Amino acid sequence: MESTGVYHLRLASYLVEHKVKVSVENLLSVKRFIQMRLSKIKTDKSDSKMIYDYAVFNKPGLWTGQTKSQIECSHLLSLSNLYTKEIIVLKNKLHSEKA
């Protein structure tokens, strides 16, 4: 499975909970592997074949998921980053109103 921001996490977690072996790989690594094969065909079927070939060739490690504490920390960090950006936007807006 390719790492796609946070979008792959729910599926990967679900699969691990149901005892399915999962590997999560960097999207760019898989993309470069496909580009090295010089494949011009771009379909879902050909992409899945290439991802399979990537897994066979590179033998990626299994993904174990995150603990509940790690997930909570990740959410808190994201929220903190969001609030920091919002503070900067509001300070800039206030500064422009004064000017």
C-alpha cells in the first residue's frame, strides 16, 4: 500500500486488526520504481501489477500501525500546527488593519 498522507491509515489499521499483513511504502519510491521500468501503460490493473512487482523486488517490512498514544499525539500535533497557522494569519490581518 502506498502512504497517502492520512488516507491510508484507516484501511491499513483495519487490515492489521483483521490479521492481514500490510506494508506501507513511500509513494515516491513506488513511483520511481515504476518509472525505472519505463512503463507507458497507466491503468489501475498495470499500476497494481507494478506495485506487486515493487513489493516482490524490494521486500518491504510489515507495517505494525501506531499505538493509541501515538495516534493521539499525532492528532494533537496536527491541531497545534493548525492553531499556530491561524494565529499567524490573524496577526498578519491585525497588522494590515493597523497599517
